[in-house]
Amino acid sequence: MLKNYQYYQSRRHIILKSFMATISSLLLIGISVSPISWEHNPSIMTFQTILITLIIINMLLFIKNDKSIFKTLFIIFLTIYLYAKFWTFPETAIMLCMFALAPLIPIFLFDKKGFYFVSSLNFLLGPIFIYFIATTNLQYTYTYIAFDPFGNTLNFIAIQILLLFVFLGTNNKIETIRAFHKELQQAKQLNSIGQLAASIAHEIRNPLTVVKGFAQLLEQGKTLGEKETEYVKSILNELDYTQIIINDYLSLAKPQSVRIQTLDLNAEIRKVIELLTSYAQHQNISLNLIINDDLTVRIDPIELKQVLVNIIKNGIESMEGHDVISIETRQKGEMAKIIISDKGSGMTEEQLKMLGTPFYSLKDCGTGIGLTVSYNIIQKYKGEIKVESQLGKGSTFTVYLPLHKE
């Protein structure tokens, strides 16, 4: 796969260099055969020479460094050059076409900012230029524009609209490929985790079960002192935590037996809240459920519980206590909406982008698997998880699930 990537990257550089060389050649040929001479029009020739020099310099710098600033400057200077040619050769109709097609350059170079800049400039200045020419003495110079100013304006705007749709379609295709590539990489990573977990989980589970059994026997014994009892409890707690980690990995390693049922969503959320209430109270946190609508969904209750427990438990652990986690349900269109808000530590924008990535966790003892599993479950049921967060102020997880209709 890497070889293919390198091959297409190499082709991209060849195409880019060929494009730049062609542009440079055309610019140099154009100025060398120009009917405008240094003797009669020194200012115009100087201006064009400076522009061509700046265009070529930025082309070379962009090819060498591949930095967006040089690409943007190249687009700006080339656009100015096309505008200048339009005014320099008033009797040449092709110059209006070159001026109108200026947004094609940033489309070819996949420069979003450059496209919006050039396209906005064309949308604004094109009709103004045509109107100005048609209503002044310039109409006798730009005869092809003055002959049909309304038609020229309409055609110019039509070209800009067509180029806008070309850009939107191209940009959407690129974003689709990027999203697909990202999801493919994540799927491969999850598959690797699953294979690793499947190969070692049972081997780890067997000795852990034996150790835990003997630790429980020791805990029940009457000969242990107070310190020894605490040590045994610590061992059992750590073994329980180890079991949680193994379960997280196993949930990725093998597909669970799915039992999709028609559920009263609010009732299922109440069960989860009852399950987590004691844990929350131990952290001096209360859970508040707000129900706005009756909601019915089709989902495996175990998987739904897994998602809710992961998110609410994360919220509890992000707070320092003496506060409330709000769980609200409502209907939005054809979707059930579960809003889980905490007032914990919150997250930065970079941390938000990493959520759901395997092994990524903000907790010191986290596996980075819980949210990955949650995202996968909700996506499997054609739902979505959206997260809003502010550092130091808390986070809001919004879970969307399709409503079930009889």
C-alpha cells in the first residue's frame, strides 16, 4: 500500500512540475511576442515582467518546499496577471474567457482558500467591469462586450457558477476519500487489536481466574490481620480492573451475539442510571434524568448499556465531586437524541479530534478502548455520536439513534 502511495505521489509531482513548466513557458513566450514594446509602453512591460517573475519564483518555491503560502501567492499573482491582460488587450475576446476561467487554477492545485478568493473576486468584479465598459467610452474599445453586455454578464456569471459546482464536487470527492482512508486505517487497527486480543485473552484469563480464586479464599479466611486483608482487597480490585481491560479487548476481538430488540429507550436509560448511582454517589456526584418524549429504538440492550455506561462513567471520573451529570432524552426528526452533560475537566480541540481512536485515553488508567467500542456500536445502528467540550468547563456527548416505527 505504501508503494502505491509513493507511486501516485511521484506522479503528482511530475504532473505539477509539468504544469508549472507549461505555465512558465507560456508566460515567457507571451511577453516575448507581445505587440506591446518596451519603447512605447515601458510601464506596462515592467509591470508584466515583475508579475511573471513573481509567478515563476513562487512556482519554484512551491515545488521545492510544498508550502501552501507559495501556492497561494502563485494563485494571487497569476490572477492579477490575467486581470491585467484583460485590460491590456481590449480587442481580444479570449482575454475575457481567461479572466472568467481564473478559478480553474486553484481547483487544479486543490487550494480551497485560493479558490474562494479568486471566485469571490470574479463574482464581484466581472459584472462591474462589464457594466463599466458598456456605460463609458470603453464600449468603443471593448466592442465585443458592448455588443451584448447583458449576455456577456450572464455568461460570465454562469461560468463562475459552473466552476463553483466543479470545485464543490471535486472537494467533496477528496473529503470522501480522506474519510474513507481514515475509517479504513481505523478498521485495520481494530482488526489488529482483535487478532492480538483473541490470541492472548484466554491465555491470560486462565491464570487470572486461579489467582483470583485463591485471593477470594484468603479474603474469607479468619487468620488474616487488618493489613493483610487490605492487601488481599487490593489484589482483588486490581484483578477486577484487569478483567475489565480483557473484556474491552475481547469486545473488539470477536463479534458479540447480537440480540436486537424493540426497546423503550427511557426505561433502558433508567436501568443504567440505577446501575451507576452507587458508583456516582461514592464520587459525590448525582445523576439527573430529564425525559421529554417517549422514544422507541431497535438495538441490542447489552450494547446500548455498554455505550451509556462508557460515556456516563467517563463523565463521573472527569468530575471532582459535588456536582450533577445531566442525561436528557428527546426526539429530533426521525432520531432519538440522548444528551449526556458533565461539568468535568473538559477537552481541547485536539483531544476532541482523537476521541474514538483505539488506545487513546485521557485517563491515567484508561485503556482507550471503551469509546472506540461505543462509536462502533452506534455507527452499526446507523446512529452518530457528537461531542462538544470546553477545557475546564465540561463535555456534552449527544448520541443519535434511529427511532423505531411500528
